[in-house]
Amino acid sequence: MSANRLCCLTKSDRAFYEENGYLLIEGAISAVWLNRLRDATDRLVDRARAMTVPDSDIDLEPSHTPNAPRIRRLTQPVALDPVFWEFASESIIVDVAADLVGPNVKFHHSKLNFKWASGGEEVKWHQDIPFYPHTNCSPLTVGVYLGNVGPEQAPMAIVPGSHHGPIFSHYNDKDEWAGFISSKDLGQIDLDSAVPLMGPEGSVTVHSCRVVHGSVPNHSKTSRPLLLNAYSSSDAFPYTAHSTPRPQVGTIVRGEQARFARFDGEKCPIPPDWSKTGYRSIFAAQQDEDHAKR
Ligand SMILES: O=C(O)CCC(=O)C(=O)O
């Protein structure tokens, strides 16, 4: 295969992504893959049932009990079950990433946000790049909805074109990491234009590391598992410690290792050094359960 071959996105998909900072490809993942991913997820949910406190692999809502499990997030599922790594490194989602950042694609991290039924927590408006600054802004995240997502299931919402705007601070006025954009800065963003990304199971979302996005609580009776895998071009290098290091981080999943870093000159506030304190999740940070300092 030619290194420059485009696999699955059209020219207009790519132009849409450049202009808006996101894509939605409905029903792109096969039933075979979805069943394998859901089986692997169920195995980890069973493991979580026995837990009473979160750990570095599985984040729990504060009200979680073994009898009434409420799981917020699997951290780096690629390191918890080989099915997740096979999916992140060999499936069509790598083709999607390669079409946008390629031809050389580096894996950064994965997570599975559950948005548990009847109250799964909100994700406040934020950008991703302030969590993991890179030498350039090629990083993007490919999401897969493991179930059907309509307006009631708290779909991830994106502010189109906001990736062309500033990179915002994600600290609060006490200089503590908040993990979301302050209400003062939100005044600069056209939140009314936000687009909820919805679709049948297996729908794929893509969002740029700079685009403003978030989601409301899930008050429906159905959980909303969203598997997220983040990639960059291989010439983008993180310059802060990884918050959730695992052996898969930094793997070139398509093409070749870069010999030189590419710099785009964008300034990004430095996040806390979670390699010292440990990192739970965006939920814990945004609900002020972490109190991380600069
Ligand atoms: O799960 C969601 O709705 C949003 C996910 C997200 O933005 C994140 O985890 O950074």
C-alpha cells in the first residue's frame, strides 16, 4: 500500500474536518468488532463490580457500590484487554486517523467513558491539547459509540470551528487545575452553535485536540459507552509527562517513526505533572476531586 494512499475518508470529509474540527461517520464499525469490544468491556465491568474505590485502571463515580456499579471510565483499556489494543492499532479507526494526520500515525492514549445510565456525569467544555501539549496540534481523538446514541444519552457535543480559536487555560482562578474552560472564557465561544454527535451503535466521531467539546449528564435509562483513542502525526512529540503511561503509548501504528519533531509554534499552558501525583480522569478533575496544582 502506498504510504500516501487515502483509505476511507473522502476529500470533502477531510475538508470538513479542517474547517470544523470534527467528523461524524455513522455506523462505520462492523458488528463483529462491536461485539468483541462489548465483550471485552463486559469483562472489565465485572472486574469493577468488586471494587469499592477507583484505581489507576478503572474510575468510579463516588456513589458506586458493588451492588449498584457506576463506572465512569476505563483508563487505557488498550493495556487491560488485548482486544482494545488490536482495535486501536489495526482497525479502520487507524485508517481514519491516517487520513487526517498521516501517513505516519502515533498512538497517544485510550479511554472508555461510560456515562452510566440515570446520572452519568457531565464533561464540561474543554479542549484536549491543554491536557497533553505537543510540538504541533495534529493530535486528534477517534471515538466509537458502543451503543445507539440519541439526544437523551448525552452525546458528545462539539463547537464547530473552535479549533481555529485560542488554546484556553484549564486552570481556575486559584491556579488549580480545573480541566475545563472558565465561564469567563466561555463567553468568547459560540456555544449555541454546538453540534451533538449522535448516531447508531458503531458510529465514529473524530475531534481535533483544539476543538471545544463536552457533554451533559446522562439522565436516560441507558448508559452511553464511548471508546476514545487518541493519535497524532508521528512528528508530534509531547513535551510534558504522560498522565497515564502504558507500554502502548507512543507506538507507531501506521507508517514510520519521525526523525525530526515538527513545531507549529502554538503556546499551550503546561498541565500539572501527573506523573508525580497520579491521574484519575477528566471527571475527577472537573468534579474537583483531585485538587492538582500547577
Ligand atoms: O465522553 C464525553 O462525552 C466527552 C469525552 C471527552 O471529551 C474526554 O474524555 O476528554
